[in-house]
Amino acid sequence: MHKTLLTQLTGCALVLSLFVLQPAAASASATRDDVTDAGVRLYVFNCGDFLFPSVQNFGVGDNETTVRELVVPCYVIEHPKGTLLWDGGLPSAVADMPGWQRNPENGTQFRLQRTLQDQLLGMDLGFDLTNIDLAAFSHIHSDHVGVANELTNATWLVQRGDYDVVANDAAVPAYDPALLADIRKRPTQVLDGDFDVFGDGTVRLIAATGHTPGHQVLYVELAEFGPLILSGDLYHFRISREQRRVPLFNVDKGLTLTAMDKVEALVAATGATFWIEHDAALFQTLSLAPDYYR
């Protein structure tokens, strides 16, 4: 098990971009207000960390950034019509390995200090992995679907390109079929493009193919915070966004560049804040669960 995780997690794409000071998140009380009254809420969780000795596989020279430690986040969006998990972090089994684990082949290190399920149960937010309604992952790399099989009652929302990889047992870098073995047997909605999750425009999956065959980003409309886009792995570093750098392991460079154009147009049209998910510097400025953004 340890060897498999070392192999699969090494190729995962991650990290760094814009540093934006964020408005303070609201505090969650022990007895939460009815979410119907509160509208959409966004909870942020730490679901792992990486240390890379080199970032050249991301299309960035080692002399172009000093960043090597990257974060692996998970998010839960609570909507009056249900809950959505966006990105599932590192596999929960990593938490059973003490401290940093090192891949002897390339020196990449990773860790998971506390599983997402342990965090959810300890916070008593009113939901956990067994009763979340919907699951959507930005893509099927191992560091984004780590808790997929633990979502025993969620419907999986997946773009057709990634679904076809899973359904046909195709080979994609950093994809571990075992991490999706159970969720693929559960209710699944295969998407062919952008999708309005709850039908009111507040939570939208935006197809952004290229990193994987079915990569997507998430648009969330928050009443107080404003519009927000969670990037998945569209970008990894500030320079990636500024200079349109494409990782060497993306499945299609041309489609990646097209996806960048599409998402940047959405940012411009909506004025959305843009979070590069693996950006550890940005993550340190965020309010983590049980606090939330609304």
C-alpha cells in the first residue's frame, strides 16, 4: 500500500499563485443556523501537503520560484438544496503513515496530518463523508480524489473525459483506479460541459479540459464574499498564470491553453476572486473550518 501511494502521489500536479487578502470568514456555532437562511457556505479544509525537490515538471524552472512546499485542500459547499464536496485531497491511508513520507525515486515528500472524515466528525458541522449529497473533483489525479470511496451516499458529478478514463481503465499520469473503485459503482452524472449544480447559478462546474481529459474548475457565488473560482490544477504557480505555463504531464497542451482563456474570460466577466488551490502562501491566509465563507 505504501509503495502504491508513493508512486501515485509523486506525479500529482500542484501549487502556487496569487496572494490575495481575504475577507474574514464567519464562525460556525455549535448549533448551526439553518443553511436555508444563511444561503451558500464554503468550508475549507487541509487535506495534505507536498514537498517537491524540483518543479520542472510543472513547466517552471527551478530558478524561477523558491516555492517547494504545497498544500492539498478540500472544500465543502453547503447550499439550501444540499452539500457538495469539491476535491478530496490525499488518500486517507496516508494519515496512518507517521510524518513526511519520501519517494526514494525522486525525493518528493507528502503527508496527511488528519483525515477529512476525522475533521468533519470532530467539528460536528452536521454533515460528514457518509451523508454528503454530491461529489465533484477538479480531476482524477490521486491528490484530488483521496476520499472518493468514502462518499457512500453522494452522486458523482464528472466530466465525460475523466469518466471515460475511469470506465475504460485507461492510463493517465497520477491516476490510481483503486481510489475511484467504489464511487464509480454509485449514482453518477456524466457531464458534457458546464453544469449548474443546484439550478440557481450559485454553484457551477466549468469544464476546463487539458490537465486531464475531464478537468473542471468550480464557480461559487457567495452573498458576502462575492464570486469565487476554485482553480483545480488549471495553474500551479503565479508564473503559470502570468505566462500561461503548461505542465509537462498535461494530457493536451492546446486544450489547456483554451481552458485558460475560457476561465480568465469568466473571471473578467464576473469579477471573481481566483484561488489557485495548491498555493500554500494563499492557503495560510484563509479561514479554515469550522469557520466558513458566505
